[in-house]
Amino acid sequence: MKQKYLLGYSFIALFLIFASCSKDENEIVENGIVESEKVTLEPDFIENDGSEGIEDEVQLEEEEAPSLTENNSKTYGHRRYKLLTPSDVTPADLEACGQTTTMPLLVGSRKIEVGNVNVSNDEENLYLTFKANSNYLMKKVYLYIGAKQNIPFYSNGFPNLRKFNYKAFPYYFGGMKEATYVIPLSSIELDCFEIVAYSKIYSKKSNCFYTSFAYDQTLDQEYTYYNHYYGCVYYGDWIRSFEYCKQTCKADCTEVYGYHEDCGICENGNLNTFFAYSFLDRRGEAGVDVELITSPEGCDITNSEEVGHINISSISETKLKIEYQLSTGYEMCELSFSYGISRFNTPNNYSQQFDTPTTSYSFEIDKLTGANIYLDSKAQITSSN
């Protein structure tokens, strides 16, 4: 008899635990407060990764987690990625090219934020870092990366997670607060692509699992119920995704300095070159070259290397032509040319940045009032491929 009572109590306890997650689907625990709404809301609680209530479709068994291969990389089908824990992430992994995209991980139609996703890339890899907020853990992650029109959906408009092309199972580590997924750019054919970033989130306060997607929280997902009793939902155009474009990586550049050994002056490591306008006028369009040199040690240029020159020429009574020319094996990322009428006082500036490094660039400046022109000229250069 006691065994029967104990068995009965056990069933009741299990029922109460389940009901605490799924009793209304309009309740979710956030910061220890249960919010209830009388309006009909999209379910927050998930079973079978959000695909419950879908009729006439075969539900597959839970996938096995992908096996480890060399260098801690993982595979899922023909897709390869690496899973990095926070301690695995090196400073080099954080040196992304261009802009990093950040999207919140949101639950349900009330868009309760349970974490965020950061996306960036370098020249070789795409980096997606999932971070769970306080009191939440990530138990599973599914990623779709590709053309928006090719996102796989069930018949009710919910993404078919099992057909996503990148999957990870951070629950192998007991659930994680943070994980970085590294995907070779060579496996992504598009320059701009859609990302559907899903995480199965576990709440330590409610002991429930929730569906979360990373997307722009100013957008609203449309949905309608087609079976209120079972909580079955039809979804409109899917907006719980976002576009990412591969960022261009700029070359690492080194600063070089313009200096004419005969007409140059140096004080406290500051290099200036000066010419008389009368001298430049006599030289005409042939002009005079100012060497571009690397790494002066203060005012000592003994060990500096010449990597190009700047030609200064008089092309009219009122104009000078300035032409930067790099030596073979070097390219210019940007330039800065300051000038004035007295030593170490060069308030006028012309600067230019190059999206694609170049070997030469020219521009014109007005001649200033006075007998001489003083130059403080620099450039950022890189080795050419």
C-alpha cells in the first residue's frame, strides 16, 4: 500500500514540475518574477526544439552530438567548425576585421532577452559568440548560414532546426554561459548571408527550457494559432534572423616618414623638411624628391630603410604638386601631408586613406605666403603580396 502511495505522489510531483513550465505558456520567470498576461501569446516553453504541434510530419529522434576530430574541431555532415570555451579564446580571435554585429537572444513574443550573439570575421574564419545572461545556460545551438530564401521550414513556418547546416551541443560541457563557434569562411560561398541563430536556453530559476533566436528586437514576428488546445502555431514571414556581410580585412600598416637629408631638420625626434619656393620654381615640373624612410631612432636615421619618395614640384605660380611613390614590394594604406611657413609649425594638412592599398598617389596644394615651405610628411605602408 505504501508503495502505491509513493508511486502516486511521484506522478503528482512530476506532473507539477511539467505544469510549472507549460501550464499556460503565457508565463515566464524573469528576474524571479512571474509575469502573466491574459492575451494569447506564442508559447515560450519548448518541447522537441519548438516543433511540437506540427501535424503529418515525421519527428526525428534527437541527434547524436558530433564527434571530435583533430585540433578540437567538430563536424556535422560536410560542415566543419570549432567550439571554443572562453578560456580557449585568444586575443588573436578578438582581432576582427571591420564591424562586429551584435544581436540579442530573445524568447517568445515578449522578446525576453536571455543572452546575445556577436558575429565577426577575420581573413580566414567567421566567429559567432553566444553569451547567456545571468541565471541561464545554453544547452544546444543550431545555426543556419546561407541565403534567406533557402532557410528550411516546417509546413507551419517554423524553422526546421534539424536541417540547419551548422549545429553544436554545448550541453556536452553541462550547459555553457559562453561559447565561440569558429567556421571557415571558405565554407560560406556568399559575401552577405542570413544567420538564423537558435539556442535552447535553460532557466536555472524556473527549471524550464526556452526557445531563443538572435534578431533585431524592433521587429515583430507574426503568428496565428490553428489549434489553441495543443498550442499549434502558424508563423508568417520569418523575421527572427539577421544578415551579416563578410568584413574586409585591412592590411597591417607601418608608419614611415618623409625626410630630405640635405634640407631636413630634426628636433626631439620630430622630422621636418623645408624648401625655398625660389628653389622649387627653378626645378619646375621635375621637382625634388623627399625620401620616405622607416623607423628613425629619434633623429638618427642611420639604420632607416628607404621605401619610396615624395616628389615636390612647382606646376604654376600658385600650385605645388605632391606625388607619393612607393618602392617595389610596398603599398600605401594612407598618407598624411602637413605643411606651413615655419619650422615645426605645419597646421595645413592633406590626408587620404585607401580602401585598397596603392603604390602611388598625387594631389595639389596652394603655395603659402612666405619664402619657404616646411613639410611634415608621413605614410602608412604594408608589404605588397
